[in-house]
Amino acid sequence: MQGARTCDVLVIGGGLAGERAAIEAATAGLGVVLLSLVPPRRSHSCAAQGGMQAALGNCTKALGDTPTLHFVDTVKGSDWGADQEVARIFADEAPVAVRELAHWGVPWTRVRPGRQTYFVKGERVEIDEPEDKAGLIMHRDFGGTAKWRACYAAAGTGHAVLYAVDGEVVRLGVEVLDRMEALALIHEGGRCWGAVVRCLRTGTLGALLAKATVLATGGHGRIYGAHTTNATINEGTGASLALATGVVPLGNLEAVQFHPTGLVPSGILVTEGCRGDGGHLLNARGERFMVDLEPEKQELASRDVVSRHMMQQIKDGLGVESDFGSHLWLDLRHLGEAHLATKLREVKDICRDFLGIDPAREPIPVRPTQHYSMGGVRVNKDGQAYGMEGLFAVGEAACWDMHGFNRLGGNSLAETVVAGRVVGRRVVDHVRAKSLDVSASLATAFAVDVEKRIAAWTGRPAGGPSIYAIRDAMADTMLERVGVFRTGDELEQAVDTLRGLEADLARASLRHTGSGSNPELTLALRLEGMLRLSRITAEGALARTESRGAHARLDHPDRDDDRWLCRTLARWPEGAADPSYATEPVGLIDLPPGDRGYGRATTREMSQSIDAHNAAVPEGFARAGALATAEPIGARMAWGAWREVDPDRPVPDRIE
Amino acid sequence: MSTKPSQEEGRTLRFEIFRYDPTRPEVEPHLDAFELVEQPYMTLYLALNRIREEHDPSLQFDFACRSAVCGSCGMMINGRPGLACSTLTANLPDVIRLHPLPAFELVGDLSVDTGKWFREMAERTESWIHERAPFDPEAIEERMDDDLAQAIYEGERCIECGCCVAGCGVANVNPRFVGPAGLNRIARFALDPRDARSDTDWFEVLASDDGVFGCLGLMACDDVCPKDLPLREQYAYLRRRTMGAARAPLLQVEGVANAQG
């Protein structure tokens, strides 16, 4: 190992969440080191096409929008799996975060006053935009929302936002170590002091000691191999690091979002903006099946609902057969060439580059594809990891948990910057209160462990199973058995297969044992964690005998608020062959559990009163390992505000 | 229509790939050859991963998004800079020769350090909004004409893949040249009324052989840009701007003619 370095804050992950948190810390004058697998502008945040939800209420279809409406949509979208206080913090701060991004130079699309042409539910409509809102930030329609709320920068929102935020990172002189990965968190007695890192250019190991460590590594869609919209780098490195401490739990890994429109066969995302702008989903007969199935929201029901209807069409034999399996069509032809060339240019380019088709002339082959990890490193509302002082997590890597069992389109991009701001402030508070109280020998001990792990790989005799074959088997198992629809039998088979793959990995060997940058070794080290994440996903899905949001059990089709209005927590104790599971309350409940207004699932209601549930939340969190928050649990709730926007919602008698 | 393979199956492709590991200078740079049977919709992303997984696990290359938005995978494809992930082998001949992008520091094989180059460029051109006043979290956003927002977005679309730099005759011989991507970046900020920098400030950065007057007008950058950025128009705008003559961006946009004041 090369020598250990020290800093105030170590941010692991250079996407939007990590960079926004780094900005908060650097602005406060702290010494920040930002670690990233790739140059930060290549992080997967750049791929977000569609938009960022914030209730500015600027265009005609957004007039009257408020953070409370955004809160209500988010909680409904989550199928009541979200922590409602976190959803509230998020909805309240999103407008400021979006305006701050405008200040930093994001070229948000703006309101054009006067008569404008849009597509709403597939119909061409003309809407007068208000003169007094001219030039303010425009919104587009996304799934699962009551108002047009998604702020966007043409067809490249994530890209434009990431570049603006990275510009601030450069301006502030934040030190960025790119092509660098963390392989272990340095911790002792429930305190985290940084990480052992490996340079991906040279293979050299080092240690970075920090008063606060922030995991911002994004999701872990690559446990689904190529069956994901995620980038190749979204391998759950942060979740794996946290899990390897044996102390920090992961929350709700069974909550996996499938995006309705992954391109066939590449899995590349085709943005929800296509449907927001009026794109149709068609089956093999050319029928718009969503119109009958979801008359109100049609193609713009939430992602879990649309994905299920699509998979059902395929199961019913209404998919289009191809060499790459059955798919459906996303039809944009009626939107016209001009619209596709401007508002959806990236989609047009993707179709040209990867399929050789023009969406103005041909429909696009799509099917539901793994897209987002609602679960992740479980943190309290300050972003502080359970059971580990000095460790924080933000963005998709975290289970903060505003998404519950289904995330709304445009809420993840918004979460990255909102959580970066909110958690960044808590990181600053933490660092100001702490001194770096860690011995060099602790860092060395963790580095020696990592060296042994690497030596075990490079020293293992040839002839064992290939890590690539293990990865592919994991991915196929996850897609086929832990996909859009789940059953107990299939999940049990998945768990068996995954256990077998863990055994295979223990005797797998590398074909390239060279030191230095060794891409095969890099994957081998990550695969250990990915197999663990896969097993926890499958076992969590097996245990959860209900259907909620994206978690759809064919053998348990009802949502069960009596038993499962809770969050799954998984820890992997050091040296154990299996993870251990617990649950905690979902969080405080303000908006009473009810019907989402789409999806038409039935619900088994809570037998406990909401008051009794809420009274038990702080203790439930603490028992699950949550550390104390800066403000008391519930301090940010706006109790009952939802009644102003949703007066017709039935309130159970027992609330009062 | 159906998603039938858009090409013949079964063509045998020969890949000739540049190999060099700077940490092992004793091994001379050379080309290694690999053969693969072509598959439907095969891109260089799929092909290179197959070569690594089936033939040579030490092969170095960079991909992240594999959907042509992150800019990781720029390389020389049969002598021309391009994004490997969005290059279908169907559009290439039977022999595919791959080199790393020139003008960047080599990490190894096909991997180059574009990240370092672009960070330095961002620092040099100060690629951030030089604010006119501090952010006010209580205030609504400043208004901006949507046409101007779209014009700024045009320049913002650069994904920093480095293809333009690799294709630039000047950048390959003068490392101080800010490069096509750097000029585009300056144009993007010079056009943005939120940025406080004046024509005089821009003159300092631009008006030299390392700036806009270093460009020889060969325009390979414009030919190879995977995002079809309007580089030609951006340079013209910058030249006029250095002369204090630009009253409007040359991305002719109605309604913004006076935005630059």
C-alpha cells in the first residue's frame, strides 16, 4: 500500500449526488476528496434524459402546483413505502435546488408565452401559456403526477445538470481522483474513517482517511447484467462497501424498478419524455392497450403499473416476436419529424445509432428493463448510515427513502441534488464536531485485508469457473426469477441458483493474473458484492408476501398494509454465510394509505391506528440501528397539508 | 416491421487492436489481431467486451453508458475518431483497426486520459458561470427567452469524448491549443447572459494562436463530432466576439439579438 492521506470529507462517487454533497462541504471550507470510477462528467447521471421534478408551477398545465402536491404524488407513487418525512423534505426543497441549478447555468427549457402545441394522451392540443410566466422554467408531463412538473433541458437534462454541477466542483477546486475505486471502508467500533482505495490506472492500493465518508455510487442495476438501462459502472459498489462492514444495513433491495421502455435488444433507455409528449405503446396487433387498462393515466401511469401491463401483454401472446425475445412498440410517428428532431433528439439518435431506424417512420421495439434501485444503503433523514457514525449515503446508492416501492420519473434526478444539499449540510455539521481520531495501523489493517483479497484472486490456480460465466448466470437468474412478476417458487429457485454461484465464485479463477490495471480482477472483486446484493434482493422479495409498487408477487397480489407497511433491512455479519434480516416501520404516516388512483390493486388495511403506528416510529427506527437525527423525527412534517389538495381522500375513522 | 437482424449474420470480422501498457515499457507498442463472428446489432462495445471475455482479459478500453451520452469510448476506428459504443460493425468493413485517440495521455491499449485533459480545459476556460450576484434561495428564477436557452443548450451538448481534439491538426501538434471542445465551451459561456465575463475577458482567453486564431480551419472536428455540434458556427461567433463585433450569436436565433448587450 502507498501511504495514507487525510481529508475532511471523502466522497465516493462523482455523479450528481456525490458532487452536490461535495459542493456543500467545499463551500463550507472543508477539504474534500472526490473519488470516481470515471471522470465525473461520465457518471451515469449524464444519461438522465427526461427531467427533474420540482413544483414551480410555471406553465398552464402546472398552474396551482405546490410542494404538497408533489409530496402526495411521491408518496402515492411509492405505494406508501416511502418515508413520508423524507418525501416532504424532498418536495419542499426541490424548487430551490432547481433554481440554484439555473443560477449555475443549466439551460432549462423556458416557458414560451402564447399558444403552444403539445400532445396530451396522444392528442394534439393547443394550450395558451401565460404571458406573466414567460421565460420561467418550463415543465413537461411525466408519469404518476397530478401536474406537469418535470423541469427539463431539451432532451439532455441529466447531462446539462451534471455539467453545471461539475463546473461548480471545478470552480471550488475540489480534488477529484478519477479512475479510482474504494474496496473497503475503514471502520472501528461503529465509526467510519475513510476507505482503502485502488487506482484503476495502475492497480496501486492506498488509504484515504476522512472524518466523514459519503457513499454516492449510484445504483446496482448491473446485477441484472445487460438487462438494465444502467451504465456498466452501476455495480452497487457503495452498497457492497456498506454491507461488508457487517454493521450497516441495506434497505428494501427487493424494490427494483423496471422502466417500461428499454430498447430491444441493447437495453438502452428510451426516456419517459416520449410518453409524456404523447408517445403510444402498441402491442403486436397495433392496439393501444394502455387506454383500456388505465383509462385515466393511460401510457402515463406510474412505471411499475405500465411495466406490468406490458409484461402481461407479452404473457398473453400479444408481444412482437423477434430474435431477441418478445417486445412491444413505442410509437412516436404521430409526433412528427420536427418534434423528434428537437424535443426528443437523443431518442432519434439512439434509434439511428443502435437500431438503424428513424422513429418518425417506424415504431421503436421496447420492453420493460431494469432501471432503478429504490433500495440501497439505509440512512436516516440526515443521510447518516444506520449503525455507522461518519458514514453517509446519498442518491440512488442510498435508501433515504423517498421512493418506497416505486420511484416516479424525474424524482431521481431531483433527489440527487436535493439530497446532496440536505445531506451535505449534515456532513459539514458532523465534520465540524469531530477530529480525525484514527490510527494509521487501523488503515493498514484494512489495506492488508484488501491485499489478501486480491492475492487470493491472483494466486488461485487456473481452471476454475470463469467470472464472466458467473456474472451472466447471475444476470439471467435475476431477470427471469426476480423480474417484473415474481412468485415464491421462482424466488426460491433464484436463491438456490445464487447460492450456487457464490460457491462457484469461491473457486473461480482469473485468466489474467497480472498486477496493474487488470479489468478481470476489477470485475472479480465487484462480483463478490454483486452476488450478495442479488441474493438479498431475491430473499427480500421472497419474504415479502404482498405486492407493493414495483414488487409484484403473482402469488400474493394484494398490498398488505397490516403486515408489510415496513422496510426490509439486510445485514451481512462478518464471516457469515447468510445475511440476517429485520424490518422497521416505513416511517411517519401523514397521507393515509389508500388507492393510488391507478394500477387497481386491492389492499389489506392496517389493523393498527395511524396514531399508534406513528407513536412507535422513533423507537422502531432506533431499534433498527438509526443514529440520532439533527432534528427530531417528524420535525419537517407538514401534518395534514395534503387535505388542501386531496380533500376527497377517504380518511379512516380511526385516525381521529 | 419486425426487429429482424439489420445485417447478414455470420461475417467473420478481424479486429486489429493497438496494444501498449505504459507501465510495461519493455513491451513495444504493437497490433494484436482477434477474430469474431458478427452478430445482429453488434456494436464495438459488444465486440470489444467479447474479445476481452473470450480472448484477452487484459485488454484495456473504456465504456460507461454504452449509449453515446457519457463520452468514455472515443477511439480511432479505421483511422477516424468516433464513439465505439454507437458504431455498428455492420457499417464497417471486414477488417476493423482500432487505435487510442491521439493528443491524449495513454492509459493503456485503447484507453486514454480524456478526463484529465477536460478537467484542465475546464480550469483554463473557467467553465462555470461567473455569477453576477449570489444565489438567492428565496427568489424565483431569472427569466430567459427559450430561444436563447435552446441556443446555449446547443453548445452544452458536448459530451467531452475528445473525438474533435483527436481529429484536430492543431491540437495534435500544439498542446497549448484550447482545442475544438475548448472553443465550443467558451462559446457556450460567452453566449450565456448569466455569465458576468465581458468581451475583454474573453479576448484574453481567445485572441491568440492558442485560442480561436490557432484554428487553421481544417474542420475535421466538425466532420467527426458524434453529437453534430455546430462547431463551425461556434468559431465564427467567437472570432466576431473577439473583435467586439458580435451583436448576436451566429446560431441565428430570433429574439436574442440584444441579449449580449
